[in-house]
Amino acid sequence: MDITLHFCQGNLRSKKFYDAKYDGLVDTIFQLPFSGFFMEFDAEKYCNFSLLEKRQGQKIVLGLVNTQSDELEDKEVLLKRLEEANKHVDPKQICIATPMRFCLNRSRKFNQRRRTVA
């Protein structure tokens, strides 16, 4: 059984709880006793995939799709993020997901559903 930890920037009424990069946290994060981590890499400023080299064999689930925007991201942008992550992590250790901050705001529910299906 894998026990994982999800690092969430939060989502309350489509707003983040905090806006921080992983740079200062990874040394501590990858010392935690979990077999995997769910981490959001859905905006360019968070996409320092070289930090993943500090993992100690843990699996990583990358949240690459930005669910905070109403615009669909270009497929090439998402593929570029995945290719960059593959330079730093064995592809067998990577899973892909949308970030977990699906909206709790009723006005955006339809949009999130449409984006997930698209």
C-alpha cells in the first residue's frame, strides 16, 4: 500500500490560500515518510522540475493542468512540462493529474466539468 501526501495551495471560492514555490521546501518534503507526493506544477513559476531530483525514490503525481483559469491550456505547453519533468525523474515514477483544487464555487462548476471532459 502506498501512503501519499498532497501539497495543496488551496481553493476557496477560486482563490489560493497561499502562493509559494517548492524551492525552499523540498529538502524537508522529501524527508517525510511517504511513498509518494501529489504536487501542483500548473503554472510556469512553479515548474522547477529539477527540485524533483531530491526525491528519495518516492513516486510523484504532477498536477500539470491549470484549473484556475477558464482557458484551456495548449497541448504543447502541457507536453513541454511533462518533457521537462522527464529530464529529472524516471518516467516510471511519474503520474499525471490535474491539480486537486477543483472549484467549490458554483459559478465555476460547469466550466471545471467542461474542462475535465475536453
